[in-house]
Amino acid sequence: GNLEIIYPRALVLRHAMLGTQERRYKETFELMRRHKVDLNLIVDMDPYHFLEGGGVTSLVEQIESIDHLNLFISCLQNWNSTAERYEIPRWIRGQNGRNNGGAFDFAIKVNQVCRGVRSVMIEAERTGRTNGGRSVETGHYLLPILSTFAKEDPPKLHSALELIRENALREFPNTNTGKKPSLFADGAQRSIQYLAFLADYELLFKTALESYD
């Protein structure tokens, strides 16, 4: 066959690891998605660096596609991919004196990453721009934020439904002109359907009933 279309797995992984280490998240994400590399590697290379060293902010800044952010969040798992699947070579592990997690508790990784990503997206919407200066409209990150609520263990469905309600009231305020209620607007209904796709349907229904709305 044609050698120019061959991508050896070992070289793809090394390139992905170096890209993650250098915070070239957009390029690295595209590479990993194309070659079906577990996206947990982006976090697992160095969870402390990702969560506390500005990695979360850089990732949200660079990955502009809402669908890609949703994909990243949905793929998160409470395990260390570098210990069980993708071993980090010694020459990469020793660069910059960082390691691949050390005493990090991977049992709560998903919750920590979801909270970190959600915090960055909410702040971007509040200020109207990302940390890098990219303009952001209100509601731009609604679906990824819902993904973070649904992905947490246990899922924060009440907070997710409240966010949908607040967004609907802001964009489609109730009036006395005979228009349908805010939560029946197409945008709000699509958000509810998206959340129902992510979460346990029965649990979501019970949570909605408990809101008395």
C-alpha cells in the first residue's frame, strides 16, 4: 500500500503526548479523535498540571467547537489511561520535571475535570469573552455545561434543569401577549432533549417533578 497514508500507532501516541504536554490541545485533540486515541490521555498525562496549571483554561480556549467539547466531556472516565493503556516513555515523563499524576486520586477525576471546565465556561459567558479574548455570547456553552452536570457522579440534574430554565427565561421571557411559556420555546426544548439523552431518563423525570416547576 501507500506508505504516506500509514500512521504507526506508536508515533501517533508520542505525538499526542508531546502535544498535550506543550498544551497544543486543538491540534492534539484532532489527532486523537482521528486515530481513536482515548481522550482521557489529555488529562492523565499530568492531572495536576491540567487542573491547576491552566490546562483547563487553555483547552476551552483552543477547542472552539461545541461538539468537540461535548465529546471530550462525555469520554471522561475515572481511570488512569497512562497506567493501563498508554505508557508514557521515560524520555517524555522526565521533561520539565513533571509526572503523570503521582498521588492524584483518579477515582474523582471526572468530577474535578467537569467542575474545572464548567467554571471556565461559566466565567467566559459572564464576562462575554474567553481568557484569550475570544468573544462569547450568552448561552454559547450551554450544552457543554449541561454535559458537565450530567457527567458528574452523582449527576447534578437539578442544577442542569435550573440552568435550562434560567437560559430560557433570559432568551424567551414570558409575556402577556399569548405566547407559549419560555420552557416550551424550541431552544429550551432542545436543551431538555439533549439532557435527557445524556442522563438517566427516569432520574431526570423525578428531578424535574421535585422542582415543582
